[in-house]
Amino acid sequence: MIESGLIRRLASIVGRDSVLVEPATLLTYESDAYMLARSTPAAVVLPGSPGETEAVVRVLAEAGLPMVPRGAGTSLSGGCHAPDGSVVVALTRMRVIEKLDPENRQALVQAGVVNLALTRAAAPYGLHYAPDPSSQQACTIGGNIAANSGGPHTLKYGVTVNHVLAVELVTPDGERRWIGSRTPCAGGPDLTGAVVGNEGTFGIVTRAWVRLVPPPAGVHTLLAGFADADDAARAVSGILAAGVVPAALEFMDEPILTALHDAYGLDFPEGAGAVLLVEVDGPEAGLDHEAGLAEKACLAAGAFQVDRAATAEERELLWRARKRAFGALGRLSRNYCTQDGVVPRSRLPEVLKAIRRIGAEFGLRTANVFHAGDGNLHPVLLYDERIPGESERVVKASDAVLRVCLELGGSLTGEHGIGIEKVGLMAEAFSADTLGAFQDVRHVFDPERRSNPDKLLPGGSGCADPLGPGPRHPGRRAPL
């Protein structure tokens, strides 16, 4: 329970309707899209501006309460999980695009602006916001910054950090300051790069200056059908070896195709065990040649059918299928858990075999839909939480998949973040010295570890810490 006096103080800042404490209402915030961990916060506060956020954080700092920043709740790693006694600061009411600067190709946006809304606002100026997570119709810019989100077009255009110029950060002591600069290479350490991907452990990002880019002049989109998923995985390396750098290179296997067909009536090459969605873009001159090279690489790897979208409507239909993939999985299972490991592209056939083996070992069905071009896997473990022990098997299987990624020279995450889901594996991915350095950086921003306390790094509340409790250098504070 949160004290009534504190509720009144918070309500004086944001209004009583924006402080949620009723048990039934708080259930909405017991988890994000990572449904394997649930906990009800003590309260939820919904500030309507950066200034209100600053004031709220200052009150929480005076009370010594842990705080959990939250966007749209689309995190797949438990990034919005609220430990007992914590207060969620939800930014979804901060939806203002404060400035569009088409001349400099930049925009100033509040943290609650939905990703796709920014692209739509920039479209009349011939611009768009390049990062496009599959949840872009719901996910927010603030959440994208916290997790350093990617998306299907990451291969060519990069992830969120490549498109953020500066951020306004409210540190856990309640101070609001700008980090970074609208001017590229303004000098000094790249603190913006450190803040992007910090998963809320440095404080709360309230606003950001982001980069806008023109859409490509031409786009060619191909769908290649393979009888075998391993052949599709091998084609990925063949496409890049041919000198083609696709804007996107997406993989979907047979269970995903079945789910999309059953849910939306979408048709794919008959008999396909997997498909690759390949997109090349840029100046129209030369695009047909690049698409031809990608097609030849697919055929050489065993594709039995390669189709090109002939119209914008056909291309939109292909992308609609890809972005609806996770929503369609309800046709296959009551629950699912999506992983986010990364492997070198050349190891994709190996990791797909390992995923099948791990699924069989733990008695779980698996499906795969992922960003094949940069080796960012999204293996899906299908389960039913009503069956005793099945959720526990999913957690163990997820860990096994991630360990395989590490063994193959990959990493724990490509875009979802560590959250609480993978924090127990950080000591396997990094040395104690490296984790200690990470802790030192966090200590600069949040010496008391009150901001998203159990995420990203070992040592938050309730997590085993191989480095021991507290920062490595208690009492040492570096200037921001």
C-alpha cells in the first residue's frame, strides 16, 4: 500500500484521476508483453508533460520509492515489470510532437508519441522515422529509446540509437537535463549512446530530438518459398555474399505461415517450410539488378518459388503478413514467449536445429519469425499457462536457446533488451570486470538503484548479483 499523504502529493501534480491505486486498475500494469513474470505495483502515475514527470520523480525520490518507467507495455523482456512496492510512471499521456523541422530533418517528440504516429506526421514533408519495430502501431518512442528497439529494416537503416540525436532525461533524484545535441559530432563522450538502451535504469526519458529521413526512391520486394527452413537460413548468407545489402531480410517458418493463413486468410507458396521476405531499396537505377541477385541467391540455396510484388498494394500485403505474425499466434496456442538472441548469419542453420532440439527436449512447440539479415532471432515457444509446469519449462527452454546463441558467438538480445528475462544470464555473457564497468556507469545516474531496479544488470532487487550488493565503488559519484 502507498501512503495516503504520498497519493495526495502526487495528485497535486498530475490530478487525482492520474494516480491509480485501485487494485482492479493496477492489474492492467502487472506485466508487459512478457507474461511469464507478473507483479502488481503500489501505484501508477500518469504525468501529462515533462515538467510533471520531473515533479513526480522528485516526490518519489524524497519518499525513497523505486520507480518503473513504462511506455505502451509492449516490452517482450519484462522491461516494465514492477517489483513489490514500486511506483510505475506511465508516459502514455505525453503524446505531443512538439516540433517538426523538415529543413534539418529532425523532430522533437515527447516520450509517449507512438512510433508510427511520428512517421505519419512527417510524411507530408517527404520524410519518415526509420526504426520500425513490429509493434510500431502501439509502441512509443520512449520505450524504443529504453530498449534500443530495431525492426525489420534494421539491417540497412540501423536501430533506435542511430536515429536519436539528444534526449531529455529525468534522473532518479528528480533533475531534468538534456543529453546530446542536435548538431552531429558536437564533441565529448557519446552519452546519448549510453542512455539509449539503458532500459530505464538511468532515469526517465521525457523528450527526444530524433532524425528523420526521406523514404527511398524505389523499392523492390520479393517473397521466396523454401521447402526446408534450413535452406532458407542458408540463403541469407548467399544474398549478402552476392553483394546485396537488403533494406530488410525477414524469415518466417511453416507454423507462422499456417497461423497467418488461419487468422487472416493470407496465402503463401504451397508446400513452403519457410519463406524469406527480401526488400531492396534506393535509387531506382540498379534496383532491378539487386533484386535479381537476391533472387538468384535464393534459387541457388533451394528456393522453389520467388515472387516479386508488382504493385504497392502487393508489397503492403506482404508486410502486413510479417507485422501481423505475432498476433496470429493465438491461432496456435493460448500463450507464447518470444526470444531475442543473436547469432552470426552463417550460424543460422545451426541455431534453427538447436531450437527444434530444445523444443522437443522440453515438450514445447516452436515457431520462428525473425530479422534474418542481422541474425536477430525471434524463436517463439508456444505453451499454455494453465498446464502445471509448462511455464517453468518455457523459462528453462528460453535460457537454453540463449546459451546456444552465446556458444555460437552471438549475444543475448538484438532489440528487446535484457529486462528481467535475461538478467540471470548476463554473468555468462560478460566478465565480472565488464559487468562492474556497467554498474559504475549506472551508479553515476542512479547511485541508489531506484530506477527500474531489477532490470538489465545483476544486483537489482530480488536478483542474484555475482558482483555482490551495491556498486563497486560506493560513494564515488562522477559528474553528468
